[in-house]
Amino acid sequence: MTVELITDESCVESALGVSFRLNQASKHPDNPVLMPGCPHEWDSLQVNWPSRVCYDPYDKLFKCWYHGLDAVQYDVATHPERRGFEYWLGRLWRTGYAESADGIDWTKPALGQHTHRGQDTNVIVTDYQAAGTGAGYDHFCGVSEVWLNPAPEGADDRFLGIFTEIGWDAQGYRSFKMFRKVIYASPDGKRWKRGKVAYDASSDNDLGPAPNVVDMSSVVCDPDDQDSRRHYKVYGQTDRPIRQGSGNRGVGVICAPDLYSLKYEDLQVLLEGEEPYETEIHWSAVNKLTNGYFVMVHDSSRFDYDTCENPPTADLKLAVSHTGTDFTRVHPDTALVTRGRKCEYDSNQLVTSSVLEKGDTVYIYYHGTSCIYRPWPIPKPGTPGNLRASVLYPTFMGLATLPRDRFAYAEGSGSVIASPMTPSEDGVWINADGEDIAVTALSPAGRTVAKGRVGSESRQTVYRKIVWSGDAPAGEVRIKIELGNNDRLYSIGW
């Protein structure tokens, strides 16, 4: 079924008397759905980004990969060689695994791969880390994206992931002289083996190349794209220092025929921080839904660059695309997922994790922080409290949901005329709220060729078939939909 989302005036031929609005996602009442660990556990400070949630139809489980930190970040006793500027446990930001049958109640299974303070954990240790290889990279492997392999060669590569391998300088700071993205494979999302390097952003400059994609957050396999050079679309954070004293982070994409042809030179910037909506965009999640749309949920962040004392704030906003390479903001002055009230777990800043479909529901996972904040500037190396950057804590994972294809709507009373379409043999369907909606099929010249109403036959829960009073329209037509007070039209299918 071809679907047209009703996002705003631009997606219809004409509108009279209706208003167009964003349909804000509903936060789950059991939020936060994934909590930090207990004080003695490795993730007691944060369940943090980058992270990814996907649904595994083989195991019938939602699976999550996330990063975490211990609330107790310093350890001198077991690392006497680092004495002088304590060893920060958080420097080894680790990747954890969690799973859920319904996407709401999560467990953190012990994996037998890593112990923390003498206890087994849900921390993932890759074969690369376990072997102690990768000289100069401090054996750091952090996952930034996981997806179900669309063309597995066997049982051992049902999952693919992009892992970050990164080096540190003599002071313990991140160094872009050693920075690369590597493809890993897994049979179950728990045990990971290293594959080939997909993208090497290493640089002779410690600040790294700019602009660049430093944090790849979403991979979309798109074999339906007629251009084979765009069968893989990899999205991530860009950093373009165009303003004095700060960067302008946004969202970029690199397209390639496969995962091993990603090139820095092919970066295309899609969205950047834009006033008055935000200062920067740091993290995004992009997915191609079954309706054919590419949907991007991104943070809309504001930063206190003047004093660096106030915590950053961010809501989540929406952008959509038909191609995956040219996104349009949808009602950019309205948040798709809003920050919580004062003192709630997500009252300060929201950061996107994942957007996915399961059944007739769109799941939006995100990280939320309260107002506890440790700001810039960074103390000098060797002083107590040395951290790489500003830190928000504690950090939780929340869930917000929408019914299928209900991202925005036109609301009556009034009417809209959709763009020209040719109805399929299966007819015309509308995703709408309201029982007295009138439908008219118009010829290209504007003549009425059929009149209809919303019938009882449904599809995908939210779509209802139009029943015509006479013969169903054939050939190219424009569908006019008349809405009563408070009726809503979300999308049209044919």
C-alpha cells in the first residue's frame, strides 16, 4: 500500500478551514523503562547513549544495547601505575545488553563476559577486546548501532553492529589520531566478533577531520533505492565549527553500495542546529518504516555557551523524507517527545535512542536526564575530578509511542484535497478519527466521479476502507476529504 502522511500544508494539493498539527507521542506510564543499576554495579550512574533497540522476530524479544558508567568512577588501588591523576573507570565506557518480551519490562542478563567488583554482569566483551589486540586503541570498543542483518550468510551474523575503536593520548584524552568504525557480527546480539573496518576517521590532527561523522547512529539498508550507490545509508553526528567558540553539530549521511565503501568525502549534511529551534543537534535515530518514509527523531538542544554553568536542555523533534537524503522538519516549533516536569527523570535533556515499528505501534526510545550537571570547562589533566567533558546524570531510558502512521494530522472542521493518485485494486484507505467523514473522488478537471464514506473494513488497526456509493474511481483522481469538528486525518493509503 502506498501511503501519504498528512504532515502539513505541503503534502496536500489544497486545504480549507483545517489546521495542521504534530501528533505528540505518548510517554509510557511505566517510564523510565530501563534504569541504572544498583550502587555497586557497572551502570549505576547512567543507562546512556549511544544505544539501540530493535525487535528480534527469531527470539521474539526486544533487544537493547546501551552504554553505562559506574557512579564510583575512580580507582587508584588497583591501578597504581596511573597514580597521580586517578584512573577514571568511566574512561572505559562499557556496552551493556538488555532484553524484553514487550519493550517495557527489561532484564539485564548476566553474560559471563565481564565481572565488575567481583560480580558477573550484562557487559559485552567482544572477541577483539578479549584478545587484547588493537595496539594503540586501548582495547576500547563501543557500539553505536545494531541492526538485523538483511542478508545473513549463516547463523553467526544474524546481527550486525558498528563499533567504535578509539585511541587515547598520554593524558588519557580521546585522540582522533586513532578513530575508526568497524563492523562486528553476532548470532544473538550477545556474543560479538570483529569484522572489517567500515570507516576510518583517524587523523594527524588530534581534533579530527571537520566536518565529519564522528558518531554513526543509524544504518538503513535500502535495496529499493534505484541508485545502487545508495543501498546503504549511514546516519550520524556531524561537527562543523562555523561559529566562533563552538561547533554546529547536526545530522549527516554517507551513502554507499555496501558497508565497506563508506567515505568521508561522501558526507552529506542533512540538518544542522537552526535558530530559533535549537543551538545544536547531537543525536538522531533514522529508520525506514513500512510506509516507505524515512523518519528521523532528533534532539533539539540548547547550550549555555556564555557561562557553561547551566545544563543543556533538549526535546525530541521530527523530520521525514521520501528518499533518505533530503529531510524536512515537521512542525519544528513543536516537540514530538517533550521533557518532563521539574524533578522528573527526564526534566532536563532528552537524547534519541531508537525509532522502530512493532505491529501497529511506533516505539520511540530515548534517554532522559534530570538537572544534575557537571559543566565545562575541563580541569587540567592530573587534577582530581578530571572528566573528558560535561556530564549529565543519572541517565535513564524512556519510551514514547504512536499508532502507526500517526505522526501529524489535519483537524476539522474543513476539507483537504490530496495530491493526485491512482487508486489500487485494493481501493482507498484513510487513517482518521471521526465517523462522519465524507469522501469525494475528483477527476483531474475537478469533476466529481465518485462519492464515498468510511466503511467498517479495517487494516493495520488504524486504516479504514472507503466505501463508494457507485463504481469505485479508476485512473488518476484527487481525493477530497471533508472533516467535521475535531475529526482528524493522519494519512491516506491506496
